[in-house]
Amino acid sequence: VTTGCAPRLELRALPGLPVVSAGDDLGEVIAAAMARAEVAAGDGDVIVVASKLVSRAEGRFVDLATVDPSPRARELAAVTGHDPRHVEVIVRDAAAVSRAARGVLVVRHRLGFVVANGGVDRSNVGADDRVLVLPTDPDASAARLRARLGVAGVVISDSFGRPFRLGTVGAAIGVAGLPPLWDQRGRRDLFGRRLDATVTALADQVAAAADLVAGQADEGRGAVLVRGLRFDPGDGGAAALLRPADADLYA
Amino acid sequence: VTTGCAPRLELRALPGLPVVSAGDDLGEVIAAAMARAEVAAGDGDVIVVASKLVSRAEGRFVDLATVDPSPRARELAAVTGHDPRHVEVIVRDAAAVSRAARGVLVVRHRLGFVVANGGVDRSNVGADDRVLVLPTDPDASAARLRARLGVAGVVISDSFGRPFRLGTVGAAIGVAGLPPLWDQRGRRDLFGRRLDATVTALADQVAAAADLVAGQADEGRGAVLVRGLRFDPGDGGAAALLRPADADLYA
């Protein structure tokens, strides 16, 4: 196999996922869903897991009643109009603020992703005063799930907004087993010209495709089987997808 | 049908597409490929077509030998290090320059997309001194193809770079028949909370998914059937995906 285009790709939401709670063994939960769907791990299969499921299993809830906003959080809350306790949770895990304005707080997370509200989620956590933060180490979570499920690759996905364009798209925040980027620079085009600048964000596109079947609110559909991809095993994590801040004209 | 998640999605590159030339009837070319694959248009089928195929059929080649760079193009060529004639072709169709630096020229195209090199393509055009520019009216091209092919939706896709993250992802530059954005704001999450800010870039995610099977260099795989999406017919074009420049903190 060489990393390349799949001529045919199939995506299926694994059925019957329960609501995941802190301490649940997510590998067991997903393995059971695969068994229910009579999916045996096949050659090149990738499982895309919504980051919310990983965060819930890891118990990454923060009760806002316990949060004491710092002066910096209060400042940013005044600018954005957000709850200062919510902002405090965001800035705790932020390496830098990218943009702050009315209703908008975009940060560079300590994991390197530039993401609105630091990926801190107020929906689907079951209570108004709890928020859910990103998994501690999404690449490690992806690697553990990959080993447990016996699949070729695992992507931990989240839904990100982006500059210039409206709407969210799936993006990879954890990657195991597949190359995050597919580098086609050595290839030649139809006319034999070398392609100069063609690096595809493979793992992000897999996350975006999976989002079409997983949806956002439906945690019950937060694990998606992607069958038919072609790739060489890759050991890079999601950081391979990040443009260094000093090389980013939009940082 | 209500727009929502597909529980199962299938993507197939239509086989045997020839190299498309100026004046070719792209609808006929794709219809023939569907027939070869024994694909009859099904309920909810979407065809994703690489913008290069549309541009080639429309004869959107520019011979750089005929291009006389303006002073503005020469200025930007000095900044970026690009061929001044290539820059001239880019700025002719640009509404604004977003960023210019060594090796980088990002513009807002007259169609509204913020895109590196204005979407002007130097690869796969068959000769070193020709470039290929974006289709004249991608939404209209999508609508014509949709009518000809009898499918529910057509997306004209291109591969875009983006701030913060490396690698290109498929993006929709022309849309017919499906809602470009899927607005879930009226829905409720698993716990009955109303979702506040959940609008998915449906057409962009469809383009990203299709790119996994189409690849970038392989024009022979530039038409992809996406089967299994659920959506209400939509009549918005790709402009629905564009954040207004004055509401964009990264413009």
C-alpha cells in the first residue's frame, strides 16, 4: 500500500453508543458497538471518535461553581461578553489569545490548535454549570483506542470554525496509525510535471467526512467507521497538522 | 427528509474520466462515466466535481506569453517572488489582497473566496506557460450539471489551504441542490438543551470527503458520487459559506 486515493469509501456510524460517563472504558464501549454492527476490524479501517466522547470518558468536566476567574479572564470576559468563569477555563489551557472581540474568543490551545473558546464545550454536558474541556492527550487516547480496537487508524475529531468561511468542519485533534498529512510532492501530474505544493490534510479530511455521519449533537453517533482509505502506517500525531505560529500570516 | 446526518455514506470515484478539453460537454462526460459505473441517479445522490474539470471544459486557460503585468502585479511579484505574469492573472480576478509575503499571495477572489494564488493553477494544464483560472460562475456550472445528471445535488470543489493548519482540504466553490450550511440551531442536544451555535459547513465537508477519493493530481478521478446524504433541497449557492469580510477578524 502507498498512501493514495481510495477509489471507494464507506462511512458508517457505529450503532447504539450509550451516553459515555466519566470512568467508562471507551475502548470497550466502541468495541461493543463494532460487535453489534458485526464489524470486524478490516485492513485499513479507521475509526473516527468525537472528542466529546473521549473527554467524557476521561471525566474532563469542570464545574463552573468551583472556578475563580483570574483578572485576565475577567478582562477577556468584559471584551467578549462571556461568563468570566467560562473564560477562566478557556485561558487556563490557552498558550495565547489569537482574537478577542464581542462574542468571539479564539485561542491557541496548549496542544497547539487555534480554536474558538479553546474547544471548551457548554452543550451536551448535562448541566448548565458544567463545561467539558478537550482530552488531556488526544494522540495518546487515539493510540490506546487503536490498540484496543485492532484497527489501522484512529482519529479523534472536533468541530472547528475557521477564518473566511462560515460553519464548522471536522478537524483532527488526535491521530494514531495514519499519516496526518498526505504529501504528494514527489508525485507527477497527468502531464508528468512534478507537483510542487500538494500536501493534503488527510486526517482533517477524514474527520470532516466522518462529521457528515456523526453530526454534532448526537453523541450516540460519535464513533464512525471509515473503510476503504489507502495509507502507509504513519506514526505522526495531530501536531503534524499545525502550522507553526511564527510561519502563520494569520496568527 | 430533513437535513441531518447520514447513518451510512458511500463515496465512489466515477471511472474512466478522460482528460477534459476546452469545449467538451462536461455533463456528457460525467453522465457517460456514471453509465460505465452503472450508477443510476438515486435519491439524494450528490456529485462532487473538481473545479479543474469545469475550468478546463470552459477553456479557462491563460497563456502567460499574452499577459502584460500591471505595476501592481510587478509590486506583488517582487514581494512574493512569483512570476509577475502569474501574479497579474491572480490580481485581475482579486477583489482584495489578504496577505502577501515571500512565497505567499492570498487574495479574496471576486467570487468571495479567500484563497492562495486566487485559485490560479499552474499544475496539470499541459504546458509550462499556461495557467488555469477558476470557473466563471461555479454555482451556475453546478446547477447546469445537476439538471443534466438528474442528481439531487452538485458541488464544485477546490483544494484550499487555511490559516493555522497545514495541508489542503476540499472546499465548495459551487453548490446546487443542497444546503451549503446545515443549521442545527433549532435542534436540541441529548439533554434537551437548545444548541446555540452549531452550523455545519455541509458542502465543504462533502468536498473534503470527496477529496479523499478524488485526490488532487488525478483529474481522471475528478468526479465523485456521494450516496447516503440526507438533506432538504437547498437553493443557496457557495456564497452562503463565505464570512462577510467586515465580520472576519482574520480578513
